[in-house]
Amino acid sequence: MTLATTTPMAKLSDRKRVGTLKHRIAIGLALVSLVAWAALAIVMIVNARIATSREVEASFFIAERYARGQASIIERSDDPRAALARLYGQLKEIRHVSASMAFSDGSPVPVASDPGDDEMRHEEDEAEAPAFFANLIQSSEFHTQIPVVDGTRTLAVITLHSNAEDEIAEVWEDFRFILPMAMIYGLLLSAVALVLVNTVFRRLDETSRALSRLRAGETGTRLPEAGFAEFAPVAAGFNELASSLAAEKRSNHELANRLLTAHDEERRRLASDLHDEVGPNLFSVRANLSYLKRRLGERDAKTVDALHEPLETLEGSVTDVQLLMRQILSRMKPVMIGDVPLASAIETLAFDYRRVTPHPLVEVDFATADMTFGETVDLTVHRFVSEAILNALRHGGAKSIDVRASMSPMNEFGRRQLEVTIRDDGRGLTAQSRQGIGLSSVRERVHTLGGTLSGPQSMDGRTCVSIALHGLEAKVAKMARPPAGAVQTRKLA
């Protein structure tokens, strides 16, 4: 089973969508807090304006009625001036009202006040609200004049004005306390909401990364248990899906291995049949040819000369067939593959190519130590290297070939990744050569094992072809570090 991988553009698009949504949520929370704060301020101002207007109006009319009643009493008083002074002091103590008195000649009426009045007024002045706030709260003003008559003449005039400054100052004190507290509350609420939102997005990010790993083939990926009940079905569903994919992948892998094993067994059986059946027959033909040549030596020279060349040609053809058989058997099943380290098998393969074609320089650097990955994988790598070297020599005319392999560290599931790369200085493969049976067969084996084959392609002036196999189980070979040439091919008897 092959899992599709995520393209970089798709990942970038996902990050943009998530980032945009997070930013929108943060901006939305900030706007909601700001709107709520502004609405609270407006409601407080409107309510304060109505309440202040009602209270000031009530206080003014109470003060007016009281002043008119006292004026009637003062008119009958024995000492109206003293009575006016006392009334003046009383009126100045009434909230939301400003009072002033003047005699008929324009001189002010003295006020009978407590010593602490000036200090109180000073403190009230210090607590005055700003002008812009007073303008927002200020409502209708009231004004009236009450004459105090002594007989037939006007003794004094009482002037009353509505004054909302003290009420506005109280509202301002409440305003200065409530609005900052409301703002702090909104900020705290937004912060808590952002923390919860970030928790959700962290969980989404974990799920996204887990999906990416799952798409990459890491079917052992699991989501941890969530701290919220709402996340539990997602985690359970993901883990169930991952387990199902892992089981299906194992099943496919086992099926692929069985197919490859059956294929290799058939090749071994065919190689054995060729070795056991064709080999002795070829040997018998060569033996009979040798016997025939010896018997011909007993005949006359004319007969010997007539048959010598055909017999030599026939013997050479049989020898060529034997060599071809050895090559076929070697490709079908190299002896000891899976028992010796993979690196040793590849070194022996390179040695064989150096021996039959001495002009190319074949360098091997297999960083797999004494490890083997099992007969199926080792045989796949062996055939890949053999086919790549053969193509470089036959089609590319290469003079220098580098064979390199790297093995990743063991992952949490005890598996490794193997990458094998072959570079040569040849001219590369033609389009027809790329479609050859050898490379196509190797590609099919690699894909069956869940790996990938890349190339051949030109890189830095060299032809490069590589394979990558994933999820491999490596172990130390039974015959670690055998002597040079230990990996032999089958030979005809």
C-alpha cells in the first residue's frame, strides 16, 4: 500500500489557513472586548445623564420651595439680616444647588458657615471631573430669583442655580473605577479564550503532523489521549485508522514478500534445473568432442584437416554456452546472499566486474557494517547494483563508477532506511535503454518492497541512479566479514 505524500504548497496553504483563523479569532476577541467596553461606557454615561438630570431637578425645586418658605418667614422676622445669613448658609449646604444673596443696594449677604466648608469645597474641587466628561453628563440647567420684601421695599434677592458638578464628580469616580475593571475583565476573558483556542489549535497541529507522518508511511503514529472529551473521538478514530492502515500495510508487505519469495524460489528452481540438467549435458558434449578429436587424430591427415575447424568451432560454442550459463546462474541466485553482510556481497560483485572488465574503476562505500536486511532485500540491492554497473559499462561507456550506501539510525519501531546510490562518468542511458527489462525488473522489485527507484538522471556531470527502501529490519549476518571472494556464483560441473 502506498500512501500519498503532502506537497510543500499544501503544507504552506494549511499553515496559512490555520494562521489566518487564529489571527481572526484573536482580532475578533479584541473587537468584542472593545465593543463591550464601549457599550458599557455609553450605557453608564446615558444612565448617569438621566439620573443626574432627575436628581438635580428634584434638589433644585426642593431648594426653591424651601427658600420661598423661608423668605416669607424672614419678612416677618425681627432681624431679617441675621435670618438671611442663616438661610444663605442653609442653602449652600443643599446638594446640586448654587445659591447667592445680595441686598437691594447690591452688597452681598454674609453667609453663616462652618469652618470646614472651605476645606470641603477645596476637596470637591480637587475631585472635579474633566470638562469633556462634564459636558457628556450635563443636562438642562435651572435658574430662579426669589425676592425678600421688608414691608414695601425689597430687602434682598435670593438667586438659585442648578449645579450638577458634585453629582458629575461622583459619576466620574464610579466611571474611573468601573471601566478599567471592565477592561481588565475583558482582557482576562480574552486571554482565557485565547488559551483555550491555542489548546484547540495545538491539538489540531498535533493531528496535522500525525496525518503527515501517516501519509509518509509511518503507520505506527498514534495520537495521545486528549485532555478534553470533545477530542477523544478524534484521537480514537485516528488511532483506529492508523492501526487499520498498519495492519493493511503489514498484510500487503507480507503478500509482497511472499510473491518475491515465490518468484525467487522459482528462479532458484530454474537455476538448479539448469545447473543439474543442462550442465552435465554440456559437459558431456565437451567430453565427447574431446574424445572425437582424439579419435580423429588416428585417421588420415586429410580427414583430420577437414573436420578440425568445425570441431574447434563447436567446442568454442559449447564453452561460450557454459560461460553464459554461469552468468545466468549468477544473476538468478548469487550464492550466500542473505547469509553474508550486504556490504561484502556488493564488494564481491564489484570485484567480479573489475576482473572481467579491468578498465573501469569501481569504488564501493557501503556504510552498512556487518548488517544484512534479509535475503529478499539483499538480493534486490544486489540486482540493482549489478544492473546499474552493467548499464554504466554497456550503454554509458563509464570509466569510473561509485557505489555508495547509507543506513539511517534505528527508529522507535526498530526499523531502518537504506539508500543506495550509484554514480558514473558515462554518457547515461538512452530512452530505449531506460525501458530495458533489467532496470524495469529491479524497479518492480523495489516498488513491491515499498521503496522508490530514482533515475537514471544527470547530476553534476555524472549519471546517478538510486533506490530507497524503508522500514527494514537489519541484523548482523551469520557469516560476518567473510574473506574476499567468499560470495561465489554457481558453476557448472
